[in-house]
Amino acid sequence: MERFAELIDWAMIILSPLEPWPGEMVLAPAAANGVSVITRVVDHGGVFHDDVLDDDDFAEHDHRRFRAAGWVQHGRERLERMRPYAQRRGLTMLQLACVWNLAQAPVRCVAPTLIQEGGAHARPVEAKRAELAAVSGRPALSDAELAAIRAIGDNSGCMALKGASAEHAGPEQADRWELWSIDPGLDLARRDPVAAQSSRPIA
């Protein structure tokens, strides 16, 4: 952003009160360079929707199963410490997360994941959508409340940052991730030959 801000109007990052770091590291450069920010996963893997209660709630191939064991319970413990702030302001927990994000200077849009969870305690996805639609763009939290919520959710240093390998010494270089591609027609043909035939472009 500092080097190429004239080419960037919008940036999208992961940010929530339960995962302020490392996304918050780009907020000041974005604000200073006039870049508007979209924050995704505001719901912290569904925890702020208040119907994800345990790691075992997820289906077998749900990507959230790749998180460390106990992350839902840990998140919910911190969520309960944030709940009084939401109650005082007449907000749901998802709305609290959205309002907290929108209070960050360059953030112009929040994009939580809206998913129909399984189980008897699952909330209808339509209710989650209505809850999101009712969020006001005006900050409803004081500076002290914003800081207190940030402190509860502090996750600083919880992971190694991509491209910041402690093993590397010397000049800057791009990530060492391999470049790869998938032929979607070939992959589809393995799973469903009939669908693969119908998905091919017409000459």
C-alpha cells in the first residue's frame, strides 16, 4: 500500500475482535494512503453468530476442522467477556463484531460468512442475514470500549506470517510457495463424467 497506493482503491483482509492481529497491521498504511478496506471472516469462523458451540459441530470436510483443537471453546470464553459491551449497546454479538471493525479508520465494509450450521442449536441463515443488514455504519462504541474489546481478543503473535520465514537471511524475495494450476474439466471428469461433458465450452 505504501508503494503502490495509487493503483489500489480497495483491499480485503481478515479482521475481527477475536482476530485483530495481523490484519490490524495494514490499517494505518491503508488510512494514510486512502485505501478503503473490506474485512472478511468478521464472525471468526461462526463464533460471533452464537450457534457454533464446539469443534465437533462441524461436518467432516468443513475447513474449520483444520484449526487447532479447542479453538471454538477458547473463542467462546472470550466472546462471553465481550458480551456485556454488546448488551449495553443493544447489539447482538455479530453486530458488535461488525461495529468494532467499522470503527477502524479505513474499514468501509464488513463481510462475515453466512452459513447454515447443523445441529439443533443452529440459527437460520436468514436470521443471520437480517442481523447483518441491521448494522449501522455509525460507530456505537467509545474509544475505551474499542480498546477493551481489542484487549480481550488479543491474538498477537499466534502464527508465523506467510512470507516472513525466520529461516531466511539476505535480500527480499517472493514467497517460496509453488505455483500450481488445476484443470477444472479434468478434475470434474474424475468426479462426474456426465457433468464434465456438459460443462465443456461449445465450439
